[in-house]
Amino acid sequence: MTPQDVENLFTRHDGSYGFARWGRPISPVVFGVEDDTLSTVKGALEAVATLVGHQMAETDPELGSNLMMFFFREWEELLAVPGLERLIPDLPALVERLQEADATQYRAFRFDNDGAIQAAFVFLRMTDAMADISAEALALGEAVQTIVSWGPKAFAGRSPLAVVPDSGATVLRPEIAAVIAAAYDRMMPVAANDASHALRLFARLRLE
């Protein structure tokens, strides 16, 4: 992994650089899954938080839950979720765009005054193809993609996960784990808009 590789992970569509990590403990809530899947999702979130030394909490004092994950079959189901339009601006227009794109997932972040992640909303449309993905892999993938605000093309060509050949277990790619761990170094800022931040991340990578 090169400094340019790290920078590419946080490059926006317009070519600018943008990074943010959580500034408060993560308090997740999951809708639309059975109890077994719920424990799998929360376990994945806890595993990634432990990797970076970040805290989890039962509740957020301001929001109650600051990481909301929704599993559903069709995008229009979101329009019937009570109060969701207050959390997601222009929800009907967003649902229409996602339907037209035949999208299977969408993430939205809210940031505090310091630029840190204050809340995240994850929407997963469980098509037949999505349902074929194991709950463990799906949960770990979402945990990774919400622990920091990645650029839109970060995993467009390659998943952040890998499969161990011998056991078949799904794991986080070591270079991505290293980037996340470096991002949560206590000497690093909670948010950054300058590409020099990528150089600081690269200098802290532990890839051995």
C-alpha cells in the first residue's frame, strides 16, 4: 500500500479529500432482522470497534442510538418507517433515486461541529443476491464501511474483506485493518479535508 492508495480511500467524487471518524461511542440499533442476525451484526461492530480501540455504548445521550441499520426488501418500505423523514432529508426523493438505480445499499452520515461522525444510517435492500451473502460477511462489511467515512470509490473495485483459503472464514483485509487502526490513533484528528492527512495515516500503518 502506497500513500496514494491511502489517499484514494478518502477521495470524494469531485477529487477533494475527506475523512472523518467517530467522535463518540457507537450505540447501534438494527431493524428488520431476527435475533440471531442481530447478535451477528452487533458482534461485527464490536469487533471492529475493538480493533481501533473505540468504545461501544448501549445508548447515546443525545440521540439514543447513533448508528441505525435497516434491512428490508424494497426501498419504498422506508417511506412507512415512523419518523425516518426527520432523520433523512428529502426521503421520498432519495427512495426514488435508489429505486431507479436498482441500488442494494445506501449509507448516510451526520457530523458534529468538529467534523467527527455523530451518527450513521445504513440501508440494506436484501435482494436474492444480497441474501446469498453470509450474515457474518455482510455484518463485517457494514461495520468496516461505517467505522470511518470512506470515499465513494474506496471499495468499488475490491471488497474490504477477504476469505481465508484454509478455513473459508471471512476476515478484514490486513491493509484495510491497518488504515482503520491508524485513523483512530489518538494523535490523529477526528476529521480532515487535506490530503496530507493520508501521508500521516501511511506513516502509522502497521502492515507487518
